[in-house]
Amino acid sequence: MEPIVFEHDNVYIHVESGILEIFKRNPMLGGYRTPVKWAKIRFAEQKKGLGILYLFNVEDLDEPLYASAPGRLPFRVEIQTADEPLYRAFFTDLAHRFNRRVDA
């Protein structure tokens, strides 16, 4: 299977051999890397047109890959709220490819 790549603004997402890696162009931050089966991404809308993608590992393998939810977790990527549908579409496609689900 070819690597799956998503690039938008300052965010780069790479999936290869079932491993999800997310990077934000910022010298202060590292990246987030985990198997797609364990990944949990949550979007929380903030103020002034900004939102946050929170990235962490599932507690239960049945949890959705992507959903909207408030939270404050260690690894996060700030995005424009208007761009959230692009990320949702990418993670929805990824969820389908890896037999995961996406919640509203």
C-alpha cells in the first residue's frame, strides 16, 4: 500500500504501514506517532476562528478515530476552524481504510 499523505497549511500527516504520524511546522514541537488502530483525534472549536486537534491514544479499541469533543490533552495542533472539514474528510477516509469509525 502506498503511503497516505495529507498536507495543509503547517500540518503534515503521513500514514505508512499502519503508523500515523502528524507534524506541525514548529521548531518547539515534535510529532505525534502511533498505530492508526490506537489513534484518537478530537476536534474542539476555540475562539476567533481557531480550533484544536487533540491527539492521543484510545483507551478502548472500539472508540472512533475522529470526533468533535472538548478536551485538553498533551499533543495538540491548532488549525483554522474553517479547515476542520478538510481534516474530517481525511480522517474519515483513513477510518474507512483501517476499519475504524468517525463520530460527529
